Amino acid sequence: MMNIGEAASASGVSAKMIRHYEDMALLPAARRTESGYRQYEQNDVPARVKVVVA
């Protein structure tokens, strides 16, 4: 699992852009920890973000 900073680094976009894409429903909402932090699957986010950016 990755946090939003790790997902941003892996995908080449900022954490702010990932949040924006989620808000616009371009990416599915991330799983959340009990404390509300986003969690992403290791192989899921970079590919999805690249599709949105392209």
C-alpha cells in the first residue's frame, strides 16, 4: 500500500492533482485508514493517473 505522497511520486503528478482527479471522479476514491489517510494499491495509481493525464 502507498500513501498519497508515494502514489504521486510513482505517477509523476502532485498529490494535489491526485486529490483533484478524485474530486472530479476521474480516479476512483482511495481507500482510507481509520484516521482518514488515503491508501493506494502499489500498481494501481500510476497507470490510472497516466490515463487521466494523457
